[in-house]
Amino acid sequence: MPLTLVPTPIGNLEDITLRALRVLHEADVIACEDTRTSSILLRHYNITRPLTSFHVHNENEKLSALLDMLRRGDKVAVISDAGTPGISDPGWILLKRALDDGIEVDVLPGASAVLPAVLMSGLAPQPFVFMGFPPEKPGERAKLFNEIKNFPFTLCFYISPHKAERHLADMIETLGDRHAALVREISKIFQESIRGSLSEIIARVRDGIKGELVLVVEGEREETSNEAWRDEARELHDGGVSVKDIVKLIEGKYNIPRNEIKKELGLRS
């Protein structure tokens, strides 16, 4: 295949397929985000193919040269620093231009942070919608959150560590204090899943957080479901069940944030 997008490990170097290694061994050139980062992986698997930098700042400049290679019949493999290229990393523009020019393309299955994060969140895995990184500008970010606030789907975002607290606070303002999970450093030594309400997660990141982050947030719950959990919580409370046990049961059954359950019970105490 002339053009192949090849997923690379997002943490553990073993997270790569045999097919991906074969394609990289056979490539005439490997287009990568950072030659220094990619060299670590390639050296590990004794791959000695020519590298060319292909990142967000030079993607358009390198486009013509890579397309010329493809038209000559050269095999071009595209990789990112980690994960599947073309999603939040360079690769999609080249793939689209190649398709427009009638050039054969392939995208290999492989490592991605999205699916592991959705599953590790404990929230409904289907349907879910991947939103990428939230917009940088506050106005655009608020507009996006407002547009998706009524989505009944599980929401998945990439989050920058130094922006985590601010973006989480913006979400609460528009989406409400929903149940969520912040999954950190997937497939790395310090992998961690921080689960709870958005406000509880903010409290955990307030003093700073490091690593690559994926935030998974529950979709908008139907009003009937809201009333159902409230009625059940009140009934259990009136029946003498402890607050601790009620919170555990309702949270697990309805995916309701703990502080919201406690607030409801507190109003009746």
C-alpha cells in the first residue's frame, strides 16, 4: 500500500502490532512528528528506514513532497509520537489529499487512548462521542459545551494537564456537575483513573497533574431517570438505610455523582 497510517504505542513499547512493524520495516520513508521520539521506538525494533519530520507546524509544507513520493509509487508510512495518526495528530490532511488523487491508502488498527479511557471510566461505552481537545478560546469553549450539553451520549475529551482545572470548571458551569472519569497516562507506569463528579475531580487536580489525560463525562440524563433515582434514594432513606449504603447503591445503579446524592438526602434530613 503506498500510504499507510500506522498506530504506535501510547506508553508501553509492546503495544504495537506485528503488522505495524512489518509495514515500518518495508516503508521507503517514515513520516513522523518528532524524529527523536520515533527513533526510540524504531531502534527498539531494529527498524532503519529513512525518517522525515511531519508535524502540525510543517504539515502543509511537507504535503507536496510526500504526495510526489506516493505518485512515484514509494511506500510512505505515517506515525505520530504516540497513538493513531490523523485523529489529534498530523496525517489526516495527507490521507485526504491522497484519496482525492486516487492514491491507495490504508489505516492500521492499533493503540489509541480513546477506547481504553471510555471503558475504564465505567460510564456507558455506547454510544459515545469523541470531541478531541476543547477549544482554546473561552468563548468558543463555552459555545461547544452549550451545543453538546443535551447530548445523551458519553462524552470523551483530550485534556491538557495545565488546563485541566479551568476546562473542568467550564464544563460544570454549562453541563452541570456530572459523573466523570479522568484517565491519566494510559499504558504507562503511572496509569490512573480518577472517578467521581466533575467537582470531585477538580479537587484532585487543583494542586497540579501531569501526563496525558483523557476525560470521559456522562451524557445528559433523561428527567425520568433523575426522578427515578431521587424517589429510590428517598424511599431507602425513609426505610432507615444508611447514607453510605444509599450513595453506593444509587451511584452504581444510576451513575449519579455522590455529592448530588448526599445533597438530595441532606435536604430530607
